[in-house]
Amino acid sequence: MAKTKYNTIKRTTTFYHERVEKVFKKIEEKLKKPLKFTTKRSFEAIVFLIIFFAFFGLLAYKMTLPKMLNTFMQTAYHLLLETVFYIMAICVLMGAISKMLTEFGVVRLLENLLRPLMKPLYNLPGVAALGAIMTFLSDNPAIITLAHDKNFNRYFKKYQLVSLTNFGTAFGMGLVVVAFMTGLGFGKGAVIGVAGAVIGSIVSTRLMQRSTLKAYPELDAPVDEEFGGDEQQITFKSEGSVFMRFLNSLLDGGKDGVTIGVAIIPGVLCISTIVMMLTFGASGANGEYMGVAYEGVPVISWAANKINFIFDWLFGFKDGALISFPMTALGAVGAAIGLVPRFITEGIIDNNAIAVFTAIGMCWSGFLSTHAAMLDSLGYRKLIGKAIGAHTIGGLCAGIAAHWLYVLLALLF
């Protein structure tokens, strides 16, 4: 898992580097001469410094520099103690449970039960159900591990294999998200959110397949000439007695959970801290900044409240600050769920919001930071834009579906 995460970050960095190089090539064409490496780095450094000092300069101007710095560090510290370790504990427990479900055949049983739904809902072979379950129990990269398995990918046509990126991502870290929301007392909203995520996954996968075939009709061909793999060779069973298999799956699953828990720390501390400082305002009685955790300049809340009638109709959000969750989920779902405890403290959350959060959190699950690397590993980099576009629409549909499902169930019950 750690190696997979490293490869994902490496490929994402490479993709960013290529985009920057394209910008420099356009500059070279206008100047009609090549730029030196040090010149390119200087340009990049200047742009970065302008953005960096403009962002933190505006925060410091509003909050004063000492209080801004103290809030920045205090928020990260509180998130680490109050949220990250809690999420990590959930990851360890869910990782152990997931590994046992896999080891003792429950995952394959669920695959057999879900298999008939794959073709009518997703236009995918029945074996794809295994990918959905694996990503739900772990994280997005699990689908790529399966996609590289010859006994698995021979069931697919090329355009179907590519759409696995959207299909699998729609369920990433689902078990952790559902367990986290349920543990906070919002089980009803979490269950409805899962249904919304399923709807979003159908939209995303179908859109990806349609746009891919329209642009590249030649991908309507089997991945392998020996079409039809050997599913019996896809096994997760380890050797040894039942007791040793139980013990090893418990410990190995817990270890995988630790890896996921550690992997979300940078996202929660960096992304969530910044988002919170742009979502919540001063905590002083007279609007004064105290330099404590969770203060900031509520730019996101201010902008969202201006058009909150849209978010209210689409998602049922009663406070513009709630839009911070979907924004954060674009990059890291672990960071996004780190916002939820603060929303509860502020008293601006309910089961409807949790349903929407669960649906969007599962469906997007940080896809902007993984889609490029996942498609690159499959050898279809040219389809990155189509995958991102389709999944953006799918995530929005997931949130909208979760809200209206909640409204419908509230009317019926």
C-alpha cells in the first residue's frame, strides 16, 4: 500500500511537471529562443512567491501576523489530536475487518451477489464487482492493482478497463467514511449517502465510457486476445491453519490501516487547516481574533452564502460553510471528513448534510490527486481530462441524489 501511494504521488508530480513545461514552451515560441533551466526555475519561484505572500499576507492583514501564525499551528495541532488519531484508529479497525472479510471469502460472496448488477448498471463484466468491494474496503489504488491482473483484465474491453478508474474511485475509502459518520451518530445519513454514491458512480462510469468510445472508437476491443480470464486464479487466501489465517489477516489488515491513517495526515493537517481558516471567522465576543484554533477569514462562507440558494436546492445546505466539504473532498476525502467535527461544534450539520457528505466524499474521494496517476499507470494518459470531467459530474450527481433521497425518505417516514 505504501509503495502504491508513493507511485501515485510520483506520477501526479510528473503530470504537474509536464503541464508546467508546456507553459514554458509557449513562452519560448513567443520569445523565439529557448529558456535556460535556471530561468525557468526563477519564473516558477517568482509566481509561487507572489501567490504565497499574497495569500498569507491578506490573512495576516486581517488577523495580525502573530495571531495568524498561532491559529495556523493551533488548528493543525488540534486536528492532529482530535481528528487524525480518531480517523487513524478507525482505519486500523476497519483495515483489520476488511482483511478478514477478504481472507475468509466474504468479499467473493459479495462479488457473486453483486455480479448480476454490473452489466445493466455499469456496462461492465460481473467480475468488476470485486473492484468496487476492494476500493470500498481500502482506497482508490486497489482498483489499479486488480486492473493489472491478467486473470482480471481479460474480462474487459479496453474502454471498459479505462472506466474502472472512475468506477473504482467512486467507492474509495467508503468503509472508513461510513464508519466515521456512523460513529458521530449520523448512521441514517451515512446509509443514504452510500446510495447517492452508487448513483454518482453509475453516472461517472457511463459518461467515461461514452466519451471514450466517441473519441477513440478503436478502444471497443478486448484488452487481451484471449478474451475471458480465469477468475478462479484471483485469490486472496493465505496459507496456514484457520487460527493463523485469522491472526495474520487481523494484524496485516491493521497494518494496512495504519498506512492509510498515516497517509491522510498531510491532507488533514495542511488542506483542512487552510480550508478552516477560510471558512470560520473570529472567535472573540466582539469579533476579535484570539489566535486560537479554528479561527480565520471566512472567505469561503461569505462567497457561498451569496449563492447559497443554489446549494440549498441542490444539496439542502442551510449554511454556506458546508460547501467546504465537497471542495476539500476533491483533493483528499480524509481531509474532508476532518472538517465534520467542527461543523458539529458549530451546530450547522444534520443527517441531510451527512448524507450529501458521505455521497460526495465516497464518490470523489480525492480523485483530483489520483486520477492522473491511475490512468498513467494503465497507459491511457490521453484520457485523463475525460476521466476528470466525467467524475466531477458524477460526484455532483451523487450529492444531489443523496439530498433528494433524504427528502423523499423524510416525506415517507
